[in-house]
Amino acid sequence: MRKHAIRLLAAGLALGGSAALAAGAPAADAVRQAARQHFQPIPTAETVIKERNISADSLELGRWLFFEPRLSRSHIISCNSCHSVGTGGADNIQTSIGHGWQHGPRNSPTVLNALFNEAQFWDGRAADLKEQAKGPVQASVEMNNTPAQVEETLKSLPEYVALFQKAYPDDPDPVNFENMAHAIEAFESTLVTPHSKFDQFLNGADSLDTVELKGLELFMDKGCVACHRGVNVGGQGYFPFGVVKKPGADILPPDDKGRFTVTHTASDEYVFRAGPLRNIALTAPYFHSGDVWSLEQAVAIMGTSQLGQELDDTEVKAITRFLHTLTGEQPQVIYPTLPPSTAATPRPQK
């Protein structure tokens, strides 16, 4: 009899605990309705190709060029070196290593879903992916090449000449730097990651568990959504890092003044484009300095610096769990077999 009473008491306590948890859990439909005011699902690559009228020939050329290390002066560095499609579209190191083993000044942003950003780079200095593709090729700290040498290299390779002619049949001299950038843009535009748990949730499925749902609710209610919204859950708009409280110099280096280097406007000092949060669980380390390796730590820092709130451990863990639901299906890209250099191909340079 006593054992039976104990079992009943234990069952009652368990039911009471479950009821309390359920009472504190957000209603999925209400959260979904609120989320749809701020976010949209990632479209498929097929949808992007159709909407942007990307030709199969320019897409194939762009795939070759994305993996082509001879676009760099050293013949070592390709676009994929710093934006690896196998590691979340980034390189997972603090700052990228470029020509002559130089370290770049900022953490490499992911190329995945970059199409949906308002502008490219942390400071927004490139309006689109085509303009962005030209930058690293010429940057001395990255690929350290010139448009003229890139064109000379590509023209020395018959396979590339044929691809450029197919992709740009109306251009009398198709192997040029502009077309190179356009083809890379075409390929990068298809590097999208649809069908994440969060996208499924937005589309009506009950794909988020209780903690993930609570994390989404906190993400909206605490104000994270003021900067991180839209298809890419960020990538739109420019905001000062440290709205309420500036983080330490390791996270916000005083010599990197952000968008100020583009606009030379005093109000743009330490202003950066809002980071897109899609696939954020795959792209550590975090922030433009690449100084934070823990996603939970990054969430806590954003709470104090941007929101002026000390998020407790439960809130940090819930928001982090939600951020993990932003990981979508990764692009399945076949690495191309690139053509061999010829006698006319410029040789690697240190």
C-alpha cells in the first residue's frame, strides 16, 4: 500500500512537472505567426537559377573558376580556400591566410546564402556577388593578382576559352575579368541551404522542439530580430558593434573601424553589416575579429553589447539551440577536374 502511494505521488509529481513545462512552453502556431513577420524560408537552388535566369554554361564556368587556384598569383589560393563549401562556406580559422602566408584583417564570411545579403563583406564595400568576386583576386593580402594576369592565365588554357565562349557567345572577346566575376557570381548564387528545421517550421511543420521554440521566441522578444531578420536572418542593414556596451579590444579591435573605411563618415566608425545567421553553427569562430569560438559565448556577448541585457544561462542555451535550427541542407558540389597549365600559362609567383 505504501509502495502504491509512493508510485502515485511520483506520478503526480511527474505530471505536475510536465504540466509546468507545458505551461511555460510557447504555443507553436503563435510563435510561427510572429516569426513569419520577420523571416522567410531559403529558396532552393533551382528556384534561384530560374528567377535569376542563370545559364547552365555560366554556372559550369563559375564552378570551375570558384575552385581555380591559378586565379591567385601564387597558384595556391582559390575562392574555395577561404569559403569552403565543405565547411559551411567559410574556413573556420580566426582570419584567412592569403598570399605569402599573410593573415587577413577580418574573419572570412560564409559564401552560403550570400546572395541574400544587402551587400558583401563585413563593411558592405561590394554591392553584389559580382563585385565581391573581383576584390579578393586583386587584394594584396589575399590572392594578390591583377585582372591582366588573370586574363592571360585563362586565355592560355584552351578548356577555359571554350567555356567562356559557350557562356558568353555574344561577346567577341569573352575571356575577360568582368565575365570571370559574372560567372563566379552565377555559381555562388546557387550555394543556398534550404530545408533547415527553421524553414520547415516557417512552412508549417512542427519541426522545432520545446527548447528550440523557446529560443526563437526569445530571439524575437529580446530584440535580436531588430538586426537579424529576413531570408538570411541578418545580412541586411548596418549597425554599430556595441550599441549599449562595447566589447573588449580582442573582439572589437580599435584599429578596425568597419564601414568608416568605405564611407569616411564619422558616424560609421565601428559600424558593420549585420551578420547573416544561417548555418551559424558551422562557421566558428565568430565576429569580424574571429576571436570567439563558442556560439553560446557569442550569444551572451551580443546580449550585453547590443541589447544591454545579461542573458541567463537558460536563455543563452535556448537561443543557441534555436540558432542550430538555421543549419540547412548543404550544397553538394562536385569538385571540377581543372585543365593543366600550358607553356603560355604565367608561372606561380611568390
